[in-house]
Amino acid sequence: MTIHLPPGFHIRLARPDDGALLLDVMLRCWTGTVASNSSAYRETAESIARQLERGGGAIVFEGEAPVGGGRFYPVPGPPSDPREWVEIKRVGILKSHRKTGLGGPLVETLENEVRVRGFAGAQLGVRHDQPRLVAFWASLGYELADDVTLHTVNPLTPTPTFMRKRF
């Protein structure tokens, strides 16, 4: 499957040893955009590496510089579907590179890897203070759902808007 990116950019799948790289790019993407009570700020390179061993991720580069990334992790799917699903999480693009057409290809890369591994679909939670992201995910085929199980639940924040996409 061909993923279309603007010239000068490429995406590669993350390896377990990319924990520190994904932490760094996530923090640079999220700081100043995502509230400080996000559970993302409590992650470490080691915790991300452990998640990558069971799940996966992808990193967007401009040349050799990382400008975005995202991850996925296995979770239960809808109660009526016994197959394993994934939670897509920590997707972000640097502020300087937003609105340049990188978010969709990043998610498409994650979804392609999820499909290759045989997962039934993907689900996610959009923070209550990021409502504009609901439209972004809807544009990629995600639908509102009220029975999503997330890998990481943050007790410090209101319940997110849950979304799901079946493959």
C-alpha cells in the first residue's frame, strides 16, 4: 500500500529501542498543546519500549529529524467481538509541521501495520479538551463508540470521547 507524503518526509515503523525517540518527539509535539495532567507526561523511554514490544508505532521524519509519531497497543475490542483490537495512542506532529498533510499518513501507517498483524480494528480516546481532534479522526473513518476499553486510563481527567474503526 502506497502512503503519500509531502516531499522530504518519510515514515518508518518503530522498533523497541525507539522508546527514547518516541518519548522525545511526543513530548515536543504535546508540550504546550496537551494539558499537563495527561498520562503521557508520566511515561518513560522504558515504559514506551515495553509497549512497543507488544504493540507498535511509527515515526515521521523530515530528512533525519523526527517530526511526529504514534503508537498502538493491543486491547479488548467491542464486547460482541472476541478478536483482539488495538488502541491507537500518542499520535502527534510537531506544531511547526501541522496542517502539512502528515497526520493522515502517520495514522495510515499505523493502521496498515495493525492490519498486517491481524487485529480486527482500532479504537482510541480523544481528550475532552481536544474536541477538534474528533473531526480529524472521523475524517479517517473512526466513529463514535461508548464501549471502548483503553490500555491507559487517566483518572485525573474527564472521560475522553471514544472512537473506533473496524478493519
